Amino acid sequence: MTSQANSKALKAQKLNQSSQCLQRFDNALGIIGSFLTKRPKINIKKQENRPIFG
């Protein structure tokens, strides 16, 4: 590999890593957001279902 091709490969690798980090961050935000929006609904459902199963 020439040094030019090597640096290009390194840059591509870094870009790939940063995009993966962003995706993970997006996923984390999505999970947190879904928890915030879904948690009350889940709690209500659990309270409704308890007498039936219990």
C-alpha cells in the first residue's frame, strides 16, 4: 500500500467508526425516548391485568 492509499483507508475507517458511534447514540436516544413515552402505558396495562391474573 502506498502512504496515500493508507491514509485514505484510515480516514474511511475513522468515518465508519464515527458513524457507528452516531448510530449507537441515536439508538440509545430512541430507546430512552420510547421508555419515556411507553412507561406510563405499560404501568397502566400492568395495573389493569393484575386483578385478572391474581
